[in-house]
Amino acid sequence: MSGGEVAGILVAVFWAILVSFLAVVLVRLAQVLKATAKMVADVSEQAVPLLGEASATVRSAQTQLSRVDAIATDVQEVTSNASALSSTVASTFGGPLVKVAAFGYGVRQAMSRKDTPAAPAPGPRRTVVRGRTLPTPRRGSRRDRRSKD
């Protein structure tokens, strides 16, 4: 056998190994593609009913939202009516009730002054701060003090 024949045999053997390796890879790739096609078919079968259910859920939610919108409108109307009623009651009864309360307070004050003798007017108040005596605070504005002098 010559060197060319040996080289041809070696190339043929390597070529056969390469072809068999590629055949194995192609067979496995075909299996993966079949599994992928089956999975896509299964997902499609399950997705169609899910999309139908989702559509029905969206329609139901839209119906419920329209009901909630009607309820919110009614609540807003009731709130405005309650506010108007509250302001009407306050303006109708508020003034007289304040006057009655003020009258009652005045009567209580007058009765309490009648029962107790008048207390003597307190003398000038002095405040002590860290050992110092502060003068009594002045009362009135500067105009009042000028007119008294």
C-alpha cells in the first residue's frame, strides 16, 4: 500500500466518523423539534380556553365597574344633600342656640357673683427671677399711659 492509499483510507474513516456524528446530532435535533411542536400544540389547546375565560372576566369586571360608578354617583348626591341639610340646620338653630347658651352662661355668672362676696383686688404682682425682682408688667398702650400722666 502506498502512502496515498493510506491517506485516502484515513480521510475516508474520518469522513465516516464525521458523518455518523452529524447523523446522531441531526436525529437528536429532530427529536427536540418534535417535542417542541407537541408542546406548542398543547399550549395552543390550553391558551384558547384561557383567553375565552379572560375575555369573560374582563366583561364581568366592566359590568361591575359600571355598577360601582352608579353607586359612587348616588353616594356623591347623598353627600351633597347631607351637607346642604347640615348647613340649613346650623343656620336655623345655630344662632338661637348660641344666644341661649350665652344667656345661660351670663345667668350662671351673675348668680355666682351674688353668692360670693367680692374679693379684694390683688396688689401689684412681682416676679422673682434668679434672685432679682422684676417690675410689674405695664398695661395698656403708650397713648393710654400718656393720657394718665
